[in-house]
Amino acid sequence: MNVYVEAFALVMQKDVLLAILLSAIYGLVVGSLPGLSATMATALLVPVTFYLSPIAAVATIITASAMAIFSGDIPGALLRIPGTPASAAYTDEAYAMTRKGQPELALGIGLWFSALGGIAGTLSLMLLAPPLAEIALSFSTYEYFWLAFLGLMCATLVARSSPVKAIVSMLLGLLVACVGIENPAGTPRFTFGSTDLLGGIEPIPALVGVFAVSEVMRAMMTAEPPKLPHRRFGSILRGQLELTKKYVAPQVRGNIVGIIIGVLPGAGADMAAWVSYSMSKRFSKTPEKFGTGHPEGLIEAGASNNASLASGWVPSLLFGIPGDTITAIAIGVLYMKGLNPGPTLFTERASSMYALYIIFILANIIMIPLGIIMIRIASKVLRAPRSAIMPVIVLLCAVGSFAIGNNLFAVLTVAAFGVFGFVMERNGYPVAAMVLGIVMGTMVEQSFVTSLIKSDGSIWPFFSRPIASILAAMTIAALLWPVFASLLGWWRRSQAQASG
């Protein structure tokens, strides 16, 4: 009990509370700007942490990342422009809800269930850290290959168009992921002699291009702006308790998936959101409503991505293995402040660890009032004339993409993928599937090649290892499910005709 009292005293320091408040505001603003990811928000805070106490320094990383992951939903819902890669998974769903005249409901779902998911992830961090970390350590490249492959299967599940077009889009994304020299062989591929292409195509400029710039182009091609029946925002949290009671299973499933994926090194909130949204559609009783502004997928994905954010700290704190890019930055801050990650951290500096848990819970609690204020401010976008909004969006896209690598090539990438995304959507090819291919492509290839090198070309270890065999079975089942479903439908129709 004394440890909890000491931890609470550490958090209640003026500098820590001020750090939590300011980093929360900062994270909300940065996450809501297209192209500026949660990773960038935390990376830009590192110089500030030099001047803070250890607990305040880690508090800024925790709070800013949690806020940025949520606020990426704001431009996604209002303008169909995901603020972060994690929110790209359900941007179309949230925007469809806005087009139906329910922007406050879409953003309220994102806010409420992100906060609940973050708290669930924190509880997992407190209760399940050692066993979850052991599971994560048992993952090798074989398991990562199947996990990434399973993630790619989400392309066919999240698509509203035909599965064939979704697979084509996903393969185009994999082709884009092949560009550059960052492959297991270290060989330049599809660079065409350009030094800018040696580093490959960054996912964030591509994501911003296909969603944001293509949306601007669509707006230019239409005479009238989209009609929003209710431009005035109602209560942000109205109806959230009813949705919480109605969709218990998606919440629990989203939390569990987010916690498990968050623990796996290198996975993170992006994969958690994609997998959870596709699982929600697969297990839903009304999958035909997905893509039309249905809350079920938003609830599950929103609960998942913030849950994964907290559980990503499990391997980071226990073994110094980053769960994602955000915790990779956090590990550097921990070392800098003398909180060296490892099992001894939980015994020698127990009060500091419990202080981190309290900060996580505080961050998710204050997310609700601050998030409401941020949504209210952002809702002014709906009242502004389109001719004023679109140039600002293009400017933000250019600035955000330039800030990623400090080069003009990222801006050109945004423009090129904007045209590409516009052409794809005009012809019914889902751009979300292509983005998924770009994000997951590198992980699939590197895991596959590294595994073959380790096994001396044998594919047997892909199926013989316990966890790998389970993931392989799930992946193969996902591949064969459409065939099984069509055969089952044919059998039922034939039975109905025979009985009729």
C-alpha cells in the first residue's frame, strides 16, 4: 500500500501535472493535423524532456501519444482525412456517419471508446505484464510473417467493393512497399536511378495523399459541397452509454485484440485498428451496414488502438524491447532519466512504475473533457466555405509531409498519391486496402526472407512452431472463408429449391 501512496505523491507534483496538461493539449493539436502522426508528436517532445524530472518526462510521452491517437479521428470524421495511420482503418466509416448528419456521434464514439480502451490497456499493463511479455518474447520471424499476412487479409474484409478489387489494391500497396533499398538483400528496387527513391515510399505521405489530396480533387470536381443535414453539433457524448451497453462484445474483443497486438514488438496501434475493424465486420450480425456510418466497427477499432498503446509498454518496461515506434522513443527517455527498463525496475523503482500506471489512467480521463473542447473547435470546419477549407488542407498536407523527412520529395509523393487515389476511387478500387499493403508490406517481406534464411530454405518451421501454426491456421481460414461461404450459400439455395 505504501508503494501506491508514494506513486500518487510522485504524480501529484506540480511539474508532473503541468506536463500532463500541456502535453495533452499538444497531442490533441498535432494528432488532428493530417500527416503529423502520434510518433512525430512524441519525437518532437524528446528535447523538452531534457529539462523535466523523470516522471514528468515520461508523462509527456504517455499523454501526448494517447491524445494524438484519438485526435487523428477528428479530421477523419469531418473531412475524410485520417490524422494518424491508426485512424485510416475506419475513416470511411466515420465520414459516412458525418455525411448522414451525425458528426458528433462519430467523434463521440471515437472519444468515449478510445478513453475506455486506454483504461483497459492500462489495467492489462498492471495485471498481465509478466505473462504477456513472455508471450511476446516467444514470437520469432515465423510468427511475425503469419501475423502480418493475417493483417493483409484485412484488405478483403474492410472493402465495400468487390474482394477482387480490394486484393488488387492491396497488391498495388505491396508493390509500392517494394520500392527502395530497405529490403533484406539491400538491393535498389524500382528506384529508376533516383536517389530520393532509395529510402522507399514513406507510408504517411502516401496515406495523406490518397485520402486528403484525392478528397480535395473530388471536391473540385463537384459543383456543390456535400450536404450535411445538421451542421450544428449536439452533445458529443449523447448516446454513448447506450452504445456501451449495446455493443459489449465488440468492446471486449477490441480491447483484447489491442492488448495482444500492442504487446508484440513492432505491431502497434496501426495494426490493432485494422485488425479490429475487419474482425468487427466479420463477426457482426449486420456486416452489410459497414461503410454506411455504422457505429459497431468504430467502437471496436477505437477501443483497440488505445488499448494497444498502453499494452505496448509491457515489453518496453520489462525487457527494453519497443512495442512500437512510440515506446522506442520512450525507452530512450527512460534510459536518459535513469529508469533503465528491466525486471529490476519493478522491484527497485516500484513507486515509479505505479506512477506510470496512474499517469496512463489520468491521461485517458482528461482525454474526455479536453477532447470535447477540441471537437467543438474543429467542428467550425463544417461551417466554413469549402473554397476556404480546401487550400488550407492542401497546405497542411504539404507542411506535414515535408516535416517527416525535411525534403521536397515527400511533398511530391503526397501529390502523386493524391492523383493515384482519386483515379482508384473513381474506378471502385478501395484506397484503404492499398494503404494497408504499403504499411504491412515491409514486415511481410522481411519476416519471410529472414525466416527462410534461418531455416535454410525450409518452410516447415512456419507450421511446426505452436504459435505459428495457430496463426497459419487463422490465415488460411481467412483465405478460404469466401470460398466456403459461397459453397454454403449454394448448398442452402439448392436445399431451398429442393424443398420448395
